[in-house]
Amino acid sequence: MKKCIWCSRNDNDVNFNTLAHTFPQSLGGKNICLNVCDSCNFEFGKKQSFQPSVDLAVKEIFNLSRFLISDSKNISSYKRFSSEYFKVNLQRRQINIKMKYKLQSKFQENFARSFKRGIYKIFLEERERICGDSHSDEFNFIREFSRYNLNDVPLYYLRPRYPILLIDQEQLDNPKLHFTESDLELHRKYRLYEFYYGGYSYLLHTNAFMQDLHINKYNAEVVMKNKNSMILSTLVQIHRMEDLDFRYNLFNDGL
């Protein structure tokens, strides 16, 4: 019997006919979470008032990342690149938010919220696909945030000290998460999960309790101790779209 990890309804009550890609299919996502009902899967792709859909927010940022760090980026690929929210000009090295969105009140905050919900959605569906334990009450806070847009859950990324991009082409072609022993140890010690995509490491909370304590402990014991390394530098909490360095400091014109 299938049971949805988001609404907890089973296949006696709801349908499970559509394929719930853990990462958006438009990003190359090929993995499916079987325990997501059609209704919940639809909601993640539905645009809300003054807020992009959860799936679209992730797609916009990650698709822009893939384009900018691609070795084959050229005028031809630029012409094929499309975005709902961004205007890209390779010759002038500019990335700007399209004016109709730039003028919307709270657009940056609303976009960042949808992006955060999308990252936590990916985490829970990938965890169910790999570990099969996403129905645990421990993840109720993610359900409330990602699926029902309630409360708020922090999301962070590690901004490198130097603009060095470690490109994992396989991850770009078929994005997926991993739950190795080191990942489980990070959860046990700091109640965090870390994954790398497009040049940045993202950090998610895996427990609702004492989140400030856990992230501060991680920052002191991991980030600050490695502040002189070539990789780690600053822990950045995402509040607004511009908190995400989606331009990689390569396209330096302001939004």
C-alpha cells in the first residue's frame, strides 16, 4: 500500500498515477519518489499569489547555475536559454530580474521562500526514495513548511572563500542526494544535512528543535575552524533571492 509522505493519505483515498520527480525533470531529474500522491505532486508545481511555485523556484536558480558554469556556454546556448524571471546578456555580462517582477513588493523574499521550500521538498522525497523513513514524525516540520507553506525553516549555503567551482557533471546531468555514513553522522551531531550542487554546499535542518543551537555549533566547530581553507569561508542564511550568489560573482551588475 502506498502512503503519501506529505499528506499521509494512502491509495484507498488518493491516486498515485503521476511521476513525482524528486528533482525537477527540467533539471535532468530522473529519480522518482513513489510515495507522493497526485494531489501533493500537483501542489508543488502550482503558482501561488505573488509567489513562484516550489518547483519553478528551484528550477530557475539551478538552471541558471547549470548555464553559467557550463564549459560549452556560447551564443548558441544563450539563445536556447530561457527563464521566467531573469534576463541574461552574455555580451554585457549582466543578469537582471525582469522588470515586471522587480517591481513587485516582497518579490525577493517570496522567491527565496519558495526556493527554500523546494530544497526541503527535494530532501524529504530523496530520503524516502533512498532510506524509506520520511513518514517519521521527526520530519513533520518539513511537511508543514514545504507542502503547506506554514512557519519557516532556515536554509543556508557555504560561500567559498575563493571563486573556485568544483563541477560535478554527473550531479548536473542527473541530480540526486546521498545518505552515506558521513551524512548520517552530520545528522546525529548537528541535526543538519549537506548537499552540493552547482558550486555551492547547501545546509538543511533535519530536526525542528534547537535549530539555532545546532547551526551555531556547526559554524563554530566546522566553518570557523576551516575559515582559512580554499573551500569553506562563510555560512550564509538565505532570506532573499539576492542572498543566493546565482551569478557566481562572474556577472557583477546589480539586480
